[in-house]
Amino acid sequence: MRRLAPILILPLILSSLIPLSLVSAQEQGITVIDDFGREVLIPHKPMRIVSTAPSITETLFALGLGDRVVGVTGDCDYPPDVLEKIGRGEIAVIGRYADPSLEKILDLNPDLVIGHNLLTPEFVKKLEDAGVPVVVIRTSETIQGVYEDIKLIGKACWADEEASKLVEKLENEISFWEKSVEDVKKIDVAEIFWVNPLWVAGNGTYVHDIIEHVGGRNAFADKKWWASVSDEELVERDPEYIIVPYKRGEELIYNEIMEMKKKGLIHGEIIRVDSDLISRPGPRVAMLFEELVKALHPEIWSKVYDVEALIVPKRATVGDLITIYVQVKNPGMVAGDKLVELNIDGRTLSQIVNLDPDEERLLNFTFIVEERGTCEVRLGSLSKSIEVSPTSEEMMKEAKKSLEESMRNYLNEIISPISSRLNLMAADVSSLKQDFNRLNSSTSSEFSKLSGEISELNEQTNSLNNLAAASIILSIIAIIISLASMIYANIEVKKLRELKGE
């Protein structure tokens, strides 16, 4: 026991030191390096935060820090909680995004201001001279840049864990959609954010990076940053899809592009996207990514849904009308039509259902069972089977068929020996018939020969008969002549005697 005592006491000592080290770190504060390489000391956990850009405000609320935000710009309107807090006086408006008020910020007594790259160095210096820590965020140029800014804001607000979880969530959502379109054919896409003159998103912009990752090809990738182009350039490149912002008076941009299309100058499909969504590189990046997947590849997006339930009857009879219930859910952040396809033994039944984000809907499919056996029903990753029995008429037919088959087998067992004997007798008869045919063939040959000889003998006999007949005729003639001669002689003798008698 004495040896175990030091071992048991050591963890207690170490555990007591850990909270002390955390307290020490909190007392010392933390230092962060912002997007401009500036080292900023944040002496304690900030509880009164001022945001100078809509994307920063969205990030703070996405990190669950909305209760610590005391000031935002007049352009900050998302999430809805922001406007509600402004209405209740819990958050103050410090001016517009491009021109915040220094005095209003200082009046809020903030312990952290998160600025953006459009703030002048002088403005930032005045805040710091007033003892306010300022972390400056550069407008993200890539999806990865959004992740890094979320982590930077999280660290500055002493919310590293929340930031890591949010980034992981966004990475998973974007990775899912990115994999779903990785094999699609690249299509030309242009993003126009102003007209008269035209301004487009070129290489090095947040929009360009999303287009390239969403299965598109930026038609103006040869331009740098946000670039002004002529109408002729847009007509010449004529991209398959054109993205335009559409919100709060920005219908002008859409109308101008649609006018060019009506005139036949361009032919691509016009995609309207919430301008806040496309112009604020922040935690809604995954939503924008999904929105563009839906617009550019609807055949892929429409088939992505979660199957919450697949209700199938266990048994049925051939000819029954079956109803299958399925519960589907839109797992994404974009509303639209989903194509639900139910596979039944290789046959597909489909329905189109409009779903809001996270909305669930119960659908029913009906069909008539046509074949007995096991019927496989599949929807998404779920699979169920129905055991289909034959009808009573089919069962009677099968019973009759089975009885007939049994009788046939029984008769075969009885008749088979007789049949074998008959087959043997038939073989013997066939052999005898063959012998008879051979004998008949031989006899026919001899008979033919004899017939020829008889025919020849008949001919000879006929000749002899003819000679005999001729001889008889000659003999008769000779006899007649002889008799005639004798009669004549007698007559002559009588005449002589008569003459002598005279």
C-alpha cells in the first residue's frame, strides 16, 4: 500500500495543475496572426465583439457567438437573429460595410473588432490606439480561404473547438457534392456581378474557385480578379451558363443579360443566385456550392435525398394492388424538386416531389403484382422483399398438373416394362421384315430370270404352234386334194366302165 500511495497521489497533483495552467493562459491572453500577417494580442476572452462585414457576422453567429456580438454594419442581415437583435436594441449598427463609424464602435466599448481588408490602415490604428484589439480578415479568394478565416475568427474569439467543428462540417458537405460531380463533363460558366459596363469574376476570386470545383469551367478564367469586359467579349465566349446576382434592385443585371439573350447575342442559361450568398465568403459556402450543383447539374442534384423509411407489405398474392410508402428527406440546404425512383424487380416507378431544406415527405407508390415468388423493392440504400403467392385458381391448376404428373409417372412405371417388350418385339419384327425383304429381293431376281426363259419358250412354242397349224392346214389341203383326186378317179373309172358297158 505504501508503494501505491505515490502512484495514486501523482495524478491528483497533475490534475490540480491543469486548471492552474489554463487560468495562467487566460490571464496572459492569446496572440493571433491575421490575414495581413499582423500579430494581435487578445488579452482575455472577448465578450463584446464588433463585426465590420456581413460575412464576419455570419461566421460569428455560425460559431454560436451571437450573444457576444454588440455591433454590426447596416449590411449585416443574416442570420435572421441579427435583425431581431438589432430590433430589440441588443446589437447596434455601426454604419455601412464600406464606411463604418469609428465613434459608434468606440461607444460600444468592444474588447475585439474584426475588420476587413477595405478598412484603411489609419482607421485600424485609431482603434488600436484606443486599446481595442483589431483582427483584419482579407476577403477569401478560395474555398480553403473561407475555412482558414473561420478558424482565425474562432481563435480570436477563443472558440477554436467550435471553429474546427464548423470547418469539418463544411468540408464534408462540399466534399460530398464535389464527389458527385467529379465525373461530369466540364461546362463553360460566367459570373456577372454588374452591367454597363460588364464586370465578371475572373481567376483569383472566390466565385472562380467554386465554379471550378462544382464541375464548371470559368469562361473568364484568363481575367484576373474582378474584371471589366466588353459586351462583345461575352458574346464571343457565349458560355453555356451565366450566373447573375438577383436581390434588392439587382434585377437590372438580370434584365440586361436577358435582353442580350432575347436578341440572340448569347444563348446560355441564366442562373439567378442570391447576391448575398455569392458575394459573402463565409459559412454559407456549402449552400452556394449546392445551389450551383443544382443549377448546373440538376440531373445529379435531383436524385440526392435521404430515405427515412421504406414500408412494404411482407406478403401478397398475384394480381394484388400493392401500396408502398416511402419517407424521403432533403438533406441539403437548397429547396427544389427531387426525383424519387422506386425499383421493383428491375422496374422503376418515379415521382417528383418539391422539398425544402430538411423537409420530410411521405410518398406512396402503387403497382399490381404480376409474378409469384420474391419481389425485391429498392429505394436508395434500403431494400425490402415481398413474398408473392399464387392465386387460388393457379393453385388448383398446379394441383391438377401435379396430379396429372403423378398419374403419368405411375402409368409410366406400369407401361414401361410392356413398352420395353414391345420394343424388343418390334425389333424382331423389323429383323424378320428385313430378312423377308432380302428373300423377296432374291426370289424376285430368280423369278425375273425364269420369267425371261418362259417368255422365250412361249415364243418358241408359238412358232411351233404356227408350224403345226400350217402343217395341219397343208395336210388337210393334201387330204382334200387326195379325196378330190380319188373322187375324180372314181368318176372317171365309172365313166370308163359305162363306156365299156356300152
